[in-house]
Amino acid sequence: MAKITFITKDQESIVVEGTAGSVMELAVQNNVKGIDGDCGGVCSCATCHVQVDPASADKLGEASEIEQDMLELDDDANEYSRLCCQLQVTEALDGVVLNVVK
Amino acid sequence: MDNNKCCVIIGGSHGGVNVAFSLRKEGWEGKIVVVDKDPNLPYQRPPLSKTYLTVKDESGYIPLKGEQAYTNEGIELLLGQEVTKVDKSTQSVELNDGTVISYDFLVLATGASPIIPPIKGIDKAKHLFVMRNIQDVKGIQAALESGVQKVAIVGGGYIGLETAASLRKLGLEVIVFEREQQLLPKVKANVLSEFLLELHQNNGVQIELQSSVSEIKNECQIQTIITSEGKAFECDMIIMGVGVYVNQTISNQLELDYNNGITVNAYCQTSAENIYAVGDCNTHYNAIYDQSIRLESVQNAVDQAKIVAKSITGTSEEYNSLPWFWSDQYDVKLQIAGLTIDADNHIIRKEDEKKWSIWFFKGDQIRSVYAINNAKAYVVGMKLIQQNAKLDKEKLVDLNEKLSPKTLLIQNEINV
Ligand SMILES: Cc1cc2nc3c(=O)[nH]c(=O)nc-3n(C[C@H](O)[C@H](O)[C@H](O)COP(=O)(O)OP(=O)(O)OC[C@H]3O[C@@H](n4cnc5c(N)ncnc54)[C@H](O)[C@@H]3O)c2cc1C
Ligand code: FES
């Protein structure tokens, strides 16, 4: 079980719990605004862009090459940017805080 | 905003669901009713041919939105119900159970339906399927459980090929029939067709090109596909992937203009003022390519949905998105930026055997990029096409040059 906090663009904080699947799916299930997941989670649309709160950045591994390349589609991307369909919900993510970009 | 008004959306898939949520985002306070004959909570359609076939339980289906989201946003979902009649004069739709709902705005998000060609013997075909919704996938899975081993796929387009890849993953024997002389016959570069041909053959798929299926025979428990070239192939199951058509029942009842799809203007508005059409079911003008087109893609459905919501709520914006698309087959990820409809030449940039890209031009102007395991090429392509850029082709094929908009632009074009 991992507790994940999403902070939307209008500063709404949504705390959700998940055990499996991708963070994008968890966000969609819980109606987190700004995470659309248009490609269904195959790293093809960049509509699941989040920025990890620097304080919890160490909970995530490295983004793959394709994820890094896809992030360049978004001019708002920075070093904390991730496509959350590429993040699997595991215990390791417990406590992570993600800022929704759109 | 007038909250006594009602917007009825026919079709609750990528197009319809996104219209509903976008309406709320744009401040629409009236009623929103989404009707879909599919009984499942609206779900992502592209994985049907990719991952859904290989997952056993329903948790593998990805919903477009969580169930609660509809309640939270006050969106009424009528699932498993079909709109059977529409009346423009009374501004109302009738469902199969007789319910009548009045609308102020009507959105047609009815998509497209798979073509089932009138092949001799098709009415007696066994385990015959199309690939459009979850029921199709469940039907195929049930047939596989019953012992089907050899699957014939008719059509070598994206859906046929993705389905072939998924079924190979499950260990089935697969044969694909394509009428034209190459796979993906609509793609303007046969290097891609050849690459996919080899990919599928290496993964054990039998591919029959220039083979149109002329008859399906069922004799003595054996099903045989006969091609017009006179060859015969046994199979237990047949999946049709020969394209889709737009159902005209509703648009005819509404007397809407139609041209291969429901004709809409730049605001996705049909020839009737308070009726809109989004996604696979409409034919619209694309300004980037200066042509009227009908697209079958998630991007098109989602982006048009936002345009419709804006138009209904009075902040009109013209639809002017660059089309994009993707396909996943085995470990190959194909990403497509733009359209090739007005391209007259192309060049290939090859990082290695597995990672490469095709760049389509009209003269020197970049029009489309097909990126194979190369997200970078896709992203750079998207940006350059949006800029209407002319590219330095020598630099593009030179692997010492980085793939970036800056290096690829013809120097004197920068800042123009
Ligand atoms: C197997 C498959 C793979 C695909 N892969 C990709 C891909 O990789 N990338 C991509 O971009 N696109 C892909 N697509 C295309 C994409 O799914 C479609 O473009 C998209 O679904 C179009 O959305 P839509 O809402 O316009 O229409 P649809 O998704 O077709 O939805 C129309 C809905 O309307 C309902 N409906 C129709 N008539 C009525 C009625 N009278 N009453 C009630 N309900 C009605 C239908 O039940 C249906 O749910 C794929 C499609 C398929 C089938
Ligand atoms: S959902 Fe499309 S890139 Fe993440």
C-alpha cells in the first residue's frame, strides 16, 4: 500500500492510496484534475505530466529514455518532471507528493 | 450560465466522455446526459488490440474516468442504452426502452463501426469477430478458451497487426491476409511496411500479401478461407480488420450534411446549429494540410471534444490540432506526428536497426514523422511540423548531428 498526494494546479490536495497499477491509473480513478492519460499509459501522449516534490524525489527511480524524450513535448518540463503512467504504484512510493502540471 | 439547459451526448467513448468533462471545465451548469449502448464504464479503446486481449480479468481494462468522477461532476451516464430515434423538430432523442430526452444541445460522438465485407459464406463463418469493443475482446477470449488454435486476420492495417502481435503473445497460430501488396497499404513509405512484415514473420506470423478473401467455407467441421487467387487456408477463428464506416442512421434522421462522415465546421458544428459531431464520426477541414479529412484517433476525439465544449459555452475556438497517433506491436513502438497526405518525398534517419524514423516532406517542408522506437524523433517532429519548418535534409540523415529543432532547421529559416 502506498499513499500518494497529488496537488492540482488550483492547489487542491488529493491523497489517494493504491497497491498496484500505474500512478496515472490511480489518478484517473480518483479524478485528479489535469491527469488525462489520453494514450492509456503507453508513454505516447504526455498528458500525465507531474512534477515530483523535491523533498520526495528520492522515492522515484530514473526516467527511461523514452519518458525523458516525451517530456520534451511539454515546455513546462523541468528536472522533477515525470510522466506518471510510467510510475508503478509500489510501497517505495509511499508518501510521495506529486504536483500536477496542467 | 443557464442551468435549465440540457446537453445530450450520444456515444460515451473518447469523444463523448471528453465533451462531458470539458463542458464542466468550461463552466456549463446545465444537465449533461451521456448515452452509450456499450454497458461498460467508458474505457480506453486503443488497448483492445494491444493489451486487453492478453489480460484475463476486468481490472486490466483502463477506464476513461473513475465512476465517481461522473457523479462528482454531475454527468448522467446511461450505459447499455441505445439512441434509436432523434427528432430535430422537437429537439429530443428516444432510447431503445422508449425513454424520451429533450436537448438544447446535441453532440454526436457515435464513432465508427467495423466493416464486415459481404464475403461468400461469411454468414456461416465460425468464431467470426471484429475488434471494436470489450464485448469483442471477451468473445475472442471465450473462443480461445474453447480450443481455437489457428486465427485468420483479414486486413494488414494497424488493428489487424496489433491483434496479430497480441495473439502471438498468447501462443496462437496467426495468419494475416492483406489485399494490397504491402502491409499498412495507406502508409506512403514501403520501408515501414517491409520492416513490419519482417517483424511479424520473425515473430511467427504468416503473412499473405495480395490476397483478398473471396470465400469462407465450412465443411465437415473444417473452416477454410479461400482467396481470389484460389489458395485455401484452414482456420478456427476469423477476425475482420478491414476498416470502419460511419453509421448514418442518426445523421440521416437529423438531415445533416454528410461526406464520408458527418460534415462539421471549424467548431465541430454540424449543418444544424445546436448539433455538434466529434471524433471518428465527423469529416472536418484541417487547416495545416488544407484538406477535409476524417480521422480515427484518440487525439482527434479528445481535442475536438474540447472545441465542442468551448463552442457550446460560448468561447468559440477553431479546431487546429496537429494529428498524432501511435501503435505498439511486440517491442516496437511506432509514434506518428502529422499526416502524409500532401507529402511528396521522404528520407530515413537510422540510429540503428531498431531505432529509426521516416521524415515526410512537401519539398523541404516537414509534414509528418514516423518514429520507430524513437520518441525523440517524434517529439522533434511534432514541434517542427507545428512551426511549418523547412529542414536541412543533409543534417537530418547525419547521425553526428543531434536531433533537435535547432540543428535541423535550414539556417536562414530561423527566426523568420
Ligand atoms: C482496436 C483499436 C485500436 C486502436 N488503437 C488506437 C491507437 O493506438 N491510437 C489512437 O489514437 N487511436 C486508436 N484507435 C482509434 C480510437 O480508439 C478511436 O479513434 C476513438 O475511440 C474514437 O472515439 P469516438 O468517441 O469518436 O468513437 P468511438 O470510440 O467509436 O465511440 C463511439 C461510441 O458511441 C456509441 N454509440 C454509437 N451509436 C450509438 C447509439 N445510437 N446509441 C448509443 N450509443 C451509441 C458506441 O457504443 C461507442 O461507444 C483504435 C481503435 C480500435 C478499435
Ligand atoms: S498516459 Fe500517455 S504518456 Fe502517460
